[in-house]
Amino acid sequence: MFLPVVFWWYPEGMSDAPPLVPARTAPAPAFGWGAAVGTLGGLIGLGGAEFRLPVLVHGFGHGIRDAVRLNLLVSLITVAAALAGRLAMARFPSLGGYGVEIVAVTAGAMAAAWLGTGLMRRLSEGGLTLVVAGLLMGIAALLLGEAVLPDGTVPPLPGDAVVRAVAGVLFGLAIGLVSSLLGVAGGELIIPTFLFAFGADIKTAGTASLIVSLPTILVGVARHARAGAYRSRAVMTTLVAPMGAGSIVGAGVGAALVGWAPVALLKAALGTILAVSSVKMFRHARH
């Protein structure tokens, strides 16, 4: 597995050491990393952006601010392809009675994504590194918890539409904030929200995750684009495009292998990797 090798090999000083591969001249490695991360994400049911962010920082030498922006753009490619594939290759699952919840979560997520993108520009590099490290540690804790704890019997929220709408907006605010500050699609939070808070089945939760994620990511990408974050044609063609293509391929491979993978063990391993990456970011921010 490539990710542990990079995280343990890379020296403590993230930005003052040369990157493993210069981002501007690395389309093949970008595709490879995208495929590797996408495969891991597909195996555990996520887009993989949580693991792509440390790769962009540790492996390609990007500052945390640029890494988040690039991660968001690759996440957009991945989610759009996943949604298109679901529509083209399988019957679109019925969303049942979850229309109110989907609209509410999407509204909250889009609002928070807009505000979070602006907040990211106001934070210092060190402050943003601390925030990102904390969020990665939180996701690591979720993965480790899911790996070691048995499936619980968390009762869903009451069926009252107003209660669910208000809760959906609040959940969406948290999801959009995480999405904008990490550059992720937010599936690691959206899917559990629909599973446990709203009582949806896993297929409905997965579809809802894609529906909520796409406009949420678009908001963040649009705001970054307005600020000129994606003007470098070299970075777009040698990093974003091949990494996005690799992520799409890898996600498909991971989904195909999920029946043979020890998912609980994989979640524990990847949670540990994220925790290690988070600690490295905390140490870097302190210095």
C-alpha cells in the first residue's frame, strides 16, 4: 500500500523539504496516486478526498491552501463521474420520502461551503493547517470507531417534517464547512447522517450523498475560481486532470473489489494513516 510509505517516509518539515514529485511535471504519478486513493475510497465507500489531501501536501509539496483548492476540484470531477455512472449504469434508486431532508441538507451545505471558502482565505497558513489537522483527526476517529464498534441501533429523528428540515440544515452546515476546508465531497458525513439521523437505507444514503455533494462542491469551486485559484494551465493539465481521471478509475476498481476486502481492517488502517498525517500537520503548524 503506497500511502503508509509516503506518510512515514516524509520528513517532519512539510513545506521546507522538496516534494517527492514536482506537481507541474507529474501527470503519470498524479494519475497513479489518483487511482490508488480512488481505489481505497471505493473500497470503503468514500470518494477518497480525505486521503488525497495528505498526498497533495506530503507527496506533491503543495501548501495547505493550494492543496485544499486542488482537492476540491478533483473531488468535483470524481463526484460528477460517480453520479453520471450511477444514472447510466443502474436504475436510479428511489429516494422515498427523503426529499425534504435532501433539500435541507443541501441548502445548509451550500451556504456553509460559500462561507467556509471565504473563511479559508482569511485564515493564516498555520491557522488553516491546524483546522485541517483537527478535521482529519476527527475523520480518523470516525473511521476507527466504525472499524471497532459493532453496528449500533441509533434511533432516527422523529418523522416530523419541520424537525427533520431544521436538523437537515444544521447537519448541512457542518458538512459544507468540512467540505470547503478540506476540499472533500463530504460523503463521510453525509452518508452517516442519512443512515442514522434520517433512517435511510445504504443505497438511498449513497445516492443522497452524491446529490448533496455535487452542488456543495460546485459552490466552493466557483468561489475559488472567481478568486483566480485555477489559472495555472500547467497544474490543471499535469495534476488535476490526470489525478481526477485516476480517481475515477480507482473508485471503480475499489467498488469492484469491495466483496474481497476486509473493510473493517481497511478502515482501521486508513484511520491510523489519517491520524499520523494529522499529527504531522499539528507539529508543522506549531513550528
